[in-house]
Amino acid sequence: MSIPTWNSSLPQRFLTANYGQSLPDVTIKSNMDAGPAKVRRRFTAGIEPISGKMVMTAAQLTMLETFYNTTLLGGSLRFSWTKPPAHTAACEMRFTESPSWTAVEPEVYEVSLSLEILP
């Protein structure tokens, strides 16, 4: 089965405000009887959490709902997209939460997305 791709009719970039990304946590810490905790690398690759907002029209929001509910089986499947914030290389990601949105104007919505970039 091929991996679905982010719909090209949807916005391709997050809004700069409220965008967040962090590096993967690939370490494990062990407390010692005395002194500082011992830290070692646990994995060579990890999951990078990202979150942000996009502005979408009502038609784009409908496309997102179809993509999430039907194509990704309720967000359970991974998909391919370009890696934010530079969007220069393809990567695989998945939703960590259902998309949510608020109306900002008639037929215009601010959509919040929580995703994770997979290794």
C-alpha cells in the first residue's frame, strides 16, 4: 500500500505565528545513588513533534476532513509531505491529534494541526 501524500490543494505552509517544532528526544536517563544522573543515547532517530496553524477556506477544510477521515482512516495512517519549516525535503508524518478549527470570517477558518515527523 502506498503512503498518501498531503493534498496539493491544501495550504503548503504553516502560519509563522504559533508554529512550533522540537528535536526528538533520543536519550534515556538513569538516576544514580550519588551524583548526577547517567544519560545515554537510546535511539539513533526519533519523532519530531510539530504544531501550527493554517488558514483554510471552507472548501479546503472539507478536503482536510476527507483526507483525515477517509484517506488516513481517522488519522491512523502516516502521510508524505515536505518537512517544515523549509519545505525542501519530503518526509513522513502523522497526526497526533485530530485537527481543530475556529471561524475567522465567513467561509474562512484557522485550523490547528498537531503532527509528528517520523524517522
